[in-house]
Amino acid sequence: MRDWNDIPAFMKNDRVREYYDILKKHEKELKLKRICDIIFGLVLFVLLLPIMICIGIAVKLDSKGPALFRQTRITAYGKRFKIYKFRTMCAGKRSGSETQVTARDDARITGIGKKLRRYRLDELPQLWNIIKGDMTFVGTRPEVEKYVRQYADEMKATLLIPAGVTSRASIEYKDEEELLAGVEDVEEAYIQKILPEKMKYNLEALRHYSFLSDVRTLIQTVGAVIR
């Protein structure tokens, strides 16, 4: 972890300091977490590469556009990075002014995209983000910058560690698209209702952080996807 004096100014507040002090006590576990991210990230990337190639081909055949979707997200200490996913929406259907949140009945989602989202296979390219260090296996899901700007002081504590592929919040809200189906203002519903509720889980995970809790979350994630 960075020294407190090196934390970005926008994160420096009393609420974040509470979580910083907690995580500082687990610095050795956080280093172990990074080592495991590199090892398992590389192993899984190599093992799953044939599957990812097949998925990429399926995405290309299903609709026009690139196989991969890249988007700027925010990770530890407010750093911007490009997240990688398999494209699940029609190319050219998204503009910078429209919502970044997706509901189940979103017309932009492709046929193969629905299947990839259901089993979270669109997230597989994020193994590369993990290897690079922009993400970790377990941590708060990375948001786009305009949603990070909505963070209350306490929420900024989630930026003390890299963004994650999965988390307890991800498990509890795995049907987020279902919850937003039929909502008139999807973005407003996400910012005002869903994001604060997800943050409660994320902050609770930081308060009681341990390497073993990360392992449990990974196991629970696999179980949730299978169910």
C-alpha cells in the first residue's frame, strides 16, 4: 500500500483513513494477494486462451464490430485504465452521453452477448487486466469516472486496493440487469439505489479484510455462476 502522504488528495478524508489503517495491518496479505493474482492470472489465461479465441470468433460472427470491448474505468488511487471484455453490444450503439448501466431488456445487447453476460464469460479478458495489475480477482467492481465522481467520502475507501473481477456485492447483485428491467431512468436508479447498496457490501469487505475471505468470495462466485 502507498504511504498515507502519497494518497491522492481527493481520497484524503477521515472516513478513508479508517479503512486505510485497517488495510495497513493486512499489508502482508495484500502482497500475497498480488502474488496469487499474477500466478493464477497467468495460469488461467493460458488454460482458457483456446476458449477465449472461440468466444472471440463467435462474437465476430454474431454481429459486426470488434471481438473485444475496451472502456476507461477507475481502479486503485483513482488511476484510469482500459478494462477488457468481450463485446456484448452492437458496435456503434453506445455514445459518451448515454448511460453506462445496462438493463435486461436493453436493445443494444447482441444474441451471443446475452449468453456471455448470463455466465459472466464476457469478463474472461479481464485476466489480462489482473496480470497487468490494474485489477485483482476479488475487489470492488471498477466504475466509469462519472460514477466515481458520485462517491461519498466513505465510498472512496474502495479505491485503496485495485478494482476486482468479483466481490460479495457482485454476487448479491448478479441479477442487477433484472432489477433495472423496465426502470424509466436506469442511470438514476443505479446511482441513487443500487450503487449505495453495493457499496455497503464493498465497505464491509474492507472492514473485515483477510486473504481467506477473498478465497471464500471466489468459491461463492463460482457457485453463483453455476446456479
